[in-house]
Amino acid sequence: MHATHPLSFTSSTPLDDGVLERRFTLGEIPGILWTPSTATPSDPVPLILLGQPGGLGMDRMYPRLVGRARGAAADGFAAAALELPGSGDRPPLPGADQVRADLRAALAAGEPVTDDIVDRLVLPLVDRSVPEWRSALDALLALPEVDGPVGISGGVIAVGVRLALVEPRIVAAGLFAGSYVPRSTLDEARRVTIPLHVLLQWDDEGNDRQAALDLFDAFGSAEKTLQANLGGHTGVPAFAADDAARFFARHLR
């Protein structure tokens, strides 16, 4: 079972395009909720969970997060981000420094990144963050202006896979194939059945392309789309966002 944490809003800022940005804490976990002007108690809007890379923190990711949230709001959706365990001002995960050192050493030596390193790097983040996201869903969906269905967009793909598997309120997932994948994540992917839109940067310098293709192949969803574009990790073309928006519009309405 996932723990329940109280949600408290700490600030409210109207943005220039009619989007309301509210920062909150979920227990001690920082988060941000963006809602379009169309969101009212009499006409609540669906919600998209905005994932982010591990370790960078919401403040560093804010320009990209708010851009994605504005796009979601323009399509009539609320969007929410949650500070990941070990990111921002949150305490580091146990063993995180050592496993990152082991990862850097393997890469510097030109050696393969072992399953042990991947598991120690990714699984503690998945195990901690997924219950937190589920607790956030409890609180956010209790707001009168926010309602299901729920989608997830981006972030650490192993977190997205686990959420798609265990959280029945999530009905569609747009995932970014750009992080290390534990073998257990492939096993979980085989049991995921919701519609998927997976973005892959073909020349991503930090991504094992074959691992990304193997994960896509493993998903058990009857509807799954792989959008592969030339370019590195930060070279995602603008039209990729339009394709993802159409995907969510199709499944969250």
C-alpha cells in the first residue's frame, strides 16, 4: 500500500496565458500543480503527471516543466510535477553516491554497465517514488477542479513503467526512452496493457538503443507507438511534442 501524505499549497501564481501555477508540499515533498483557466469544480479537467530526470531537481528543470505544463493546459489538461527522491533539496538515497561513482568508473573505462549497477542506480528510485506519486494522485484528484483520467509523461522510464503497471487511475503513458533499464523493468513491461507513446532519440549518447528497443518490444500493450528521431538526448524535434499532445488528447478525453 502507498502512504498517504497531506497536501498543502504554499504559493499561487497566475501565469500570463491564464494558467494557474500552485506550488505545494506533499508531506515534506515539494511539487507543482498547473491548471488551465477552464478547470472549475463544475468542469474538472484530466491530469497529466510530468516526470523528470533523476538527480537534477525541479528548480533546474523548471523551464522545461513549465513549458510542458503550458502545452498541457492549452489542450485542457492539468499537469503536476513532484520532486523525485534524492533530487533538489531532498536527502540523497542511501548508496546513491557510491553507485554513481561505480557508473562513472565503468563508463570511463569503456566497460559495460552491469545489471548490478543499473539495479542499484534505478530500483531504489522506483521503489521510493512510485508510492509518492500514488499518494500525490490521491491528493490531487481530491481537488474539485481536477479529475481523471490520468496520463503520465516523460521522466525515468522505469518509474513510468511501474506506475503504468500498478496505478489503475493511469490510462495512458508517454514515455522517454533515455535512461537505464533494470531487467525487472522488462518483466513489469510485459504486464503493462495501457496505450503507450514512446519517444526514442536514435543517437542519444546516454542511452543504450538496443535496450530501449527491447523494452518497447516487451510492453504488453495492444496499442503502442515508437517515435524514433535522429539526434541526441536534447535534440528532440518540436513536432514530437505535437504528436504526444495528440496521443493524450485521444486517450484522456
